[in-house]
Amino acid sequence: MIRRRHLPTALLTVALVASGGAGQSLRERLDEEAFLQGLVDAGMADVLEHVLTTEPPANAVLADRFEIELLRLTLPDLDDAERPAQLNRIFTQRAGLIDGYPAHPDRGIWLADQASDLWFESITPGGSILTTVFGRLPRTQRTRLVAATEQMSVAAAAAERAIDQTILDLESRPGYRTDETLQLKRRRLARDEGMRRVPFLRGAAAFMQAFLARDDTQRHRHLQLAADVLEPLPDDLAGELGQRAALFATLARIGVGDTGDAETRLEAIIANPDTHPSDVFAARLGQVQLARASGGGRAGDDRLRPLESRYSGPEHLFHRLILVDQRSVTAEPARRFDPYLAFLERETGVDPDALRQLIFERLADAAEDDTPLESLPAIVTVARAERVRTDERRRGEAIALYQTALGRAGVSAPVRSAALIGLGRALHAAGRPAAAVRSWLELATNDPRHREAERWLEAAATLAWRQHRSRPEDPEAAALLQQTLDQLLARTPPVASVDRWRLLAGRLAATQGDPEAALTHLRAIDPAAEVALDARFAAVGALRAHANDPDAPPGTTRFTELGREAAQTRAAMQAAAATASPRRAGDLRFYATELQVIEAEALLGAGEPIRALEAIAGIEQTPGLEPTVLASALRVRIRASQAADRPEEARRAVGQFLETAPEQAGVVLDAMLARLLDEQRRELDQGTPTDEVTTRFGPEIAPLATALDEWLRSADLDASRRAAYQHRAAEGHLASGQTKAALRLYDRLARTNPHAAEVLLGRAECLYRLGADHLAEAIVLYKRLAAGGLDLGHHFYWQANLRILQILDLVGRNTHKIVPQINRLRAQDPTLGGVRYAVEFERLERKRG
């Protein structure tokens, strides 16, 4: 504790220390010790550091003393993580001072300072006294306190001896009986140190050592010493410290069985206004101990119950935890951990993670580490898992402990829930997100009313969504996300963020091809919710999928509904963009432009191609238009022009696009062709004849492929991008029946990448379609592809095998090999590669069978 006796000097120091004054400096006018002490008392750490650095005291003792004081001045500015290291520096440096000057007259005071700092700065903070005396002390904390109290006890005992010797030395000095200065120093030393501070520190150390002792003999000895030393002190120690001495002395007497007037003493301590609130609480717990001693466990519980009501506020969490420790101490052995479980379930106003840490710190040390887990309650296993969960090196051990606890028979719901929470966290940290999701999902399923079920279910949904987003093709990831969302959306009452999860569920259903389920989720969202506009946009997307469903009954009603919803949502987004943040406004304008395209699509689907063209007129002039949106708009324009029987207008639309947005031409045309070619492939995979597919998609694909081909002639591109665009244009030419144009591009690609499977197949397909004069070259290419096997790719392998047999059929050679080869292929795959190929294989089989 910083001493205050030199405060006037400190104030003078503040005014004059930097000035130097006229004539002598302040430092020269005051003695050096008083000057430095003045800086300490004023709390001027920066000035003290400057003085010690630039003008260190010539006296080595003073230099060491005030280096220690400087370290002490900085303690209040340190956080909990930094304090232990700073305290260790203080203790180490002061120990060096004490050992370095064994005959110094202030050595007893230094020893008392060491004991005092150990008590007030290391032992007392954090409620350690209450936990040691009345609670369940975690092992790591116990180890630290045992060391600190032992050091304190040694320092206090040595201080007592040193001060006694210093007093004898003073009394034996010549002229002592007539020297008032020496007599005053002796009186102060005897009174302040010998009769007050040092006895308190000795007694406090003995008191703590008693409750940290491992056997009853040591405990009784320390308690007796504490009682004997502390009992006389309240008359000499004023205020809070005197009441603490009285409290410790009384509790020590109770501990050795001397309960005589303990109740009266405790009542006096409680009633005294100088008693610190934590000591009042300790005195009341002392009354509980007295009741237990005289009336047994039930009497103690009767005395404990009013305390649980008195200390029920949010500011009394630590006190309530000590009371739970008390409940545990008196419970039957089989039920001694139940109070902690009840506490975890009951405390709703406290951060759950912090509460779990407090509880599990106690439970993890409930038995020695070598005690077999099967002989301990499952909650202890969970607590031990929690202790090592955050240590990356021991995370596997933590997971195994959680699983052991969950595998025990008869595990209570609270213990199971605690284990599932911890297991999920450990699995997540170990890089096993799917397993973590299942753990938290099990918590919410088995214990839906658990105070943290909602929190961890939302964490599971978030994690499952990330997994699905990173692996959209993984059916297990999608199923797990769906299962988690179903559980989350079924909670009653709904979670606070339910609309956000409804939006996610709607989007998931839409991607899974279930627009009706998507609309159910999206339309349940509160119109005033923050995600309402996002939900309306997603709903339009679901309506779009529903309108374009090939299995839907014919009619235009669904397109009319789509157009209406798109127009209304677009208007709402434009209005919201006017007052939104710049980033949000940009998103809303992007969505609004996409809705403009969807509205045009709806008009086209409803049989109004002219209105569709009007709806997207001039859309390419929109600032910052995304290539994907522009591609969709261009496609609608082409399809609408064709539907309106204006083929030239469709070609002009492509040409106009190339003129107005040449920098986006490659990206947009490539995206449009990719989408159309994918749709075409899906039709072929369903068994639709090639001629029919070409007739349906060809008119839309042809102008796009031609435009991309022409744009490439003047575009400035690197070799890899040029090759990618050339391949897309070649695919488009081939898919729309423009075989010679396709072959020209494939030949160009073959010059730089002659062994690429897509180039070999493209050239082969062109040659096959050009007819008899080119079939010999085509079959060579197909055989190369077939020889590559399925490792080359499903489509390459089956298309090549099919074409080889079709060519044999066309030229009438080795036709007797066709059916046996089909049988060999069927043995490899009974579906013959799928409907797309099976139809043609079976046609050949019937013809040549």
C-alpha cells in the first residue's frame, strides 16, 4: 500500500521538481529520501522513473527501494494477465534488497512490506479468502495460494524477529535515554510494526494456511496460532482491518471447537459499519458453521437459506457461488455435485461461458487425477474435459472425455447438455464442423428448454450453412443444414432472429428445386424485419423457378403473378435505396436491375414479347451493370424478338450490345452460352433426341456463338482467355448446327492443345456430322477418347463409345461386333451411361441384334 505521510512534501514536489528554482533545487533543499518518497506519495511514476534514470541516488539502498516503489506505482494500470509478472518482479527485487543488507535497520520494515504485498496484492484479490475458507478452491489456485501464504508467513515471522532486534539495537545505543528522536523511532516501530502490522500479517498468514492445510493436525495448529495472534489486535487496529482481525480470530476459534461467545462476536462484526461487505458475508457464513456445529446439517441449511435470498442480485454472483459450494459440502456424497448443476441451469442473467468456467474449475479438481473416471460422477469427467478443451495439444483428450461422459448410463439431462455443448466446441476447434453441428443439434433435440439450447442451435445452423456453402454439391451437408433449420424454425416461442433463418431456409429450398417450400418460409417473414426486402427478392426467385417449371400445368397465371411481384419488389427496393447506406443502396440497386430483367421474363412467359422488350429497353445503359444481369437481359431480348417474329431484331440486339458494351462482351456472351449449353445438356441427359434439342435451342444459341466468334477477331486477350472463349464459341456453333464454323475453331484450338479431351471430342463431333468423307478421321479420335476410360470423364467415354458403334453402323463394317460391344458396356454399367446414351445404344441393338 502506498504510504501517505509525506503528502505535503509531494504537493511541493509537484510544483518545484522540474523548475530547479533560484539557487538550490528542491532536491538539494530536501533530504533525498523525503524527496523520492514525495514522488511516490503523489503517484508521480513518470517523474520518479525520470529521476531514477537520469540522477540515480548515490545510496544503493535508496536506489533499490525506490525501484521497487516505481514497480508498485504501475500495478494499478496493469490488467489481470500482466499483474502476476509485475508482482513477481517486486517480490524478487525486494528479496534481493532484504538478503543484500542483512544488518540494515529497516530490514524488518522491508520484510513486513514483502508480507504486506503478498497479502494485499497477491492473496486477497479475487475473493481468494472466501473461496479458501468457505468454498471449493480449484487446484491451480490452491497451489498458488499455498506458495504465497508460505512466503508471507516466513516474511512476517522474519519481520517480527528483525523488528525486535532493531528495537533492542535502538535501546542499546549510547544516549538513548536522553535522545527523543531515537525514543520516538522506537515507539513508532514497536507500535506500528511490532504491535499492529506484523502481528496481523502473521495471524492472517496462519489463518489462510489452516484452510490450505492437507491434514487436521496442521490445520488445528495454524488456527490456534491465528486465534492467539489476531484476538488482541482489534483494539489496536482501527476500521476495516481491525474488523477483519476480529473476524479471522473468531472463525479460527470456531475452527478449533471453541464456540463460546462466537455468535455474539459475529453479530458485532456484522453490525459494525467499518466491516467490509465481504467480511460481513464471511461472518454470516461463520454463523452457518456454528449452526452446523451445534445442530447438524439441517440446522446449517436453515441458516444458509436466508443468505441465498439476501445475496440473490446480479451483483452477488460470487457470493451465490460460495453458497453453492456450501450446499455441495453438506450434500450426500452421491449428490454433492447436484447444487452446481442446478446453479448452471438456474442462473440466466450471467454469461454462460463465464459461469461454466467458474463451476468446472471447481469440479475438475473434485478428485485426484489418478482416480478412475468410472468411480466419479459424469459431471467431473465433463469438467476435466473443459479444463483441457482449449489446449490444442490436448483437444483429442477433451473429445474422448466428453464422449466418455455421454456414454455413461443414467447421465442426467443437465450433465448430458453440458457435455454436448463442450463436445461441439471441441469438435469445431478440431476442424470437424459436421460433428460439431450434430452435437449441438442433439442438445436442442433432447433438451429443447435448456437455457443455451437456442444459442447453440443457432451456432449449429451457422456452421452448417458455411459447410453447405463451401460444398454445395455434398448431399450430406445439405441434409444436415436442412435438419438444423427445421429444428430451429420449429422452436416455440421463435428465436429472436427467426426471420434471418426463415430467409436462409427459403433460399435453401429454392436451390434444392422446391419453390413452394421456399415461398412458405419467405412469406412467413415479418414485413417489418430487417431482411424483409431480401426475402421478397428471394420470393421472386422462387416464383421464377415455379413459373419455369416444365412439369407445371400450361397457362400464364404463374407468369402474371411473377411479373407483378417482381415489379412491386423492384419499386420497394428503389424507394429503400434512396435512404439506405451507400453499400446497402448499391446492393438494392443491383437487385432492382435484376428484378427488371425478371419482370421482362415474366411478360415473355405470359405471351407479351413486345412488352417484354419495352421492359428492358436501355437496360445496358444502367451504371455499374453486372455482366451476369446484362447477359440475362440480352437473352430475354433475343428470345422476345424471336417470339415476336423479329429474327433480324434479335441479331441487331446482339450487335447493339457489342457496340455499346464491348468491354463486357466476352464475359456476357460466355455466360449466356454457358447457361444455354447447360440447359441443352440437361435436355439431352433426359433422353430428348439431338435433332429436337438443336431445333429448340439453336436459334437462340447461334447468334450468340457468332457474335462471340466475331468479337474474338479483334479482342486483345491473353492466350488462355482467348482459348477459353474460342472453345465456348465452338461449342455454341456445334450445338446450333453451325458445324463448319465449329470445326474451324476446334482446328485452331488443336494447334496449341492437341491432346485436350474437349478439343478431341469437339473435332470428332464436327467430323461425324459432316458425314461420310470425314468418318474415318472421326473414328480415330473417338477411339483415342474411349481408350482413356472413365478417368477421362463420363461424357467423353460414353459419347466416344456410342459414336464408334454408330460409325460402324453407318459404313456397314464389322457390324457383327456392335451387339457384343454393347453387352460389354452394359456389364460395365447397366444403365449404359445414362438415358442420353442408352436410347441410342438400344436403337443400335435392335437394328443389329
